[in-house]
Amino acid sequence: MSYNEDNNTGKVLLALLAGASAGIVAGLLIAPDKGSATRGNLKNYAGKYGDQLGDQLNKFGTQLDGSFKSLVEKLEDLGVTGAGSSLNLKGDWEQSKGKLKQQYAQLTDEDLTYAEGQGDELVGRLQEKLGKGKREIVKLLNDL
């Protein structure tokens, strides 16, 4: 490099530093609120928009879950996937529970506890107790 190029680099850095300093001074002089008030406002906006984003993500997740279950059912109906790849409990669970207890005496009320949206836990407990695979358990429950 020549001497002139090094000299220009110094001028550019000096101009950059002067511009940044002028921006900071202008920001301090023109700022409408104290720094603590501005930080508080930013925190409130972040909390508000964070909650809205969380709500939107929950809605999207629910819609996606519903769409996925619908697609799985369609694939089962078309025969692309085997029956029993998704849990579809129909009818009165108490009656179904009674049938299962008649078929499998080793099952307890605790084993057959079911709450909406917790089908995977039920399937897992039945797999452990009955020594069968997930697909077999899901098919067994769907056929009740």
C-alpha cells in the first residue's frame, strides 16, 4: 500500500467516529423520556407482543395438530397406512374400560385412566402391562 491509502483509512475512521459521537449527542438531547422510562416502555411492549406471539403460536399448533390428525385418518381410510396408526377412541370410555378389564384381568383402573389428549400415556401404560406393541394396542383400543 502506498502512503496515501493509509492516510485515507485514518480519515475514514475519524469521520466514522465523529458521526457516531454526533449521533449519540443528538440522541441524548432529543430523547423524549429518561433512559429508565424508555427501558420500561420497551419492556412493556416486548411483554405485550411476546404474549400475542405466544397466543398465535398456540393457535397455529392446535390447527397444525388437527390438520395432521385429519391427514392420518385420510391415509388410513385410503389404506396407505395400516389401521391403528392413530388412536381414535369412540363411544363411552367407561364401557370400553369394562370390556378391557374383562379381556385382561391384570389391568387396573389406574392403568386405564384416560383424559382427552393423553392417549399416548394410555397406550404406553397398556404396552407395559400387556407386553404388546404400540400398533397392536392402538388397534385394540380403536376396535372397542
